[in-house]
Amino acid sequence: MAPTLRHLVLVGLMGSGKSTVARRLSQRLHHRMVDLDAVVEAQAGCTIAELFARRGEAAFRDMESQVLAAQLASPEPSVIATGGGAVVREGNRHALAEAPDVRVVWLDARPEDLVRRVGGSAATRPLLADDPRGVLERLDRERRPLYGEVADHRIDTAGRSLDEVVEAVDTWWRMQCRSGGEEEAS
Ligand code: S3P
């Protein structure tokens, strides 16, 4: 029998609009919105920048993986905004791919657009501390195949407003729900 879909997960690089799009979608769908970065910060009792500085990126990735697994296991339907690096660990990619009632949408954005949006946010995004453009271009190259591996659907955000992106994800998700998740992924 076709599964009932439970979680809609957004992946993509820093600044691709995951949190904003997830918040708006959760309002439209009447689902809970979960921002994995915010959950990690609440559990750690400090900001992500402080966590990186005090305990290093690996400790952050451990927490991020635990929080992702816990949210995927939650029975409550939700729209989940991941951090841009949530796809780096193979276990996370596996968890996203394995869950039958979870769909993953990749908000694909060009590094030059991302630099404009988040180039100055080094205080909250530690990976962007030096050379934001160079970092975003490198992460784009490294992670593009990983986002592609987990995504059931890719949305090219170039030239689209956030409202248009929300609309596109909403339309695709509703189509998935109607078909029990068996529409061909694109
Ligand atoms: C990261 C992205 C950030 C945050 C952390 C690491 C990454 O989340 O999880 O700074 O590795 O790309 P956003 O994508 O929400 O900025």
C-alpha cells in the first residue's frame, strides 16, 4: 500500500532559503516547522558559532545527526529545514533516503546568489568566516552530488522569489501526497 507522507525535508546550501521556505510551508500545510540548527542550538545551550569554536565542527555534526534522526522518527508531520551540511555524513543521507514516508526537496541556488544573501553572516555561520565566495563555490562543488543523492525533487531557485519557491514546493508536495508518494521524482 502507498505510504502516507509524514515529513517534508528541505536541503541546500547556506542561504538557499530553507528556513524561510519551511516556515511558510508549515503554515500552509498546518504542519510543525522544525529548524535543525535551532534544535541543535537549544540542546547545546549556545549558538552554532559558539559550538564550533568551543567543541569543533565534528561535535556539531554529531549533534546535527542525532537531531535529524530524532526528527525523522517523530510521528508528528513536519516540515524540516536542515543545515546546509546535513548531507555530508553518509548516515544522514541513508536516513533521508530510507524513510518511506519522508520526501526531500533540494533548494538549488547559485553560489553568486548565496554570497549576496549570506556573505556577511560569518558571525552566525562559522564556515563563512574567511572568503565566503570561495567557500560557497567549494561547498557547491562538493555537495551538489550529495544533495542530488538524497533529493526526491530539485527546485532551481535562480530567478525565483521566495514566494515562488514556496509555491513550487507546495505544489510538488501536494501532488506527492495525492499520489501516495509514487509520482516520479525529478
Ligand atoms: C552549515 C550550514 C548552517 C549550519 C552550520 C553549518 C554548513 O546552516 O548548520 O553553520 O555546513 O553548510 P544553514 O544552511 O541553515 O545556514
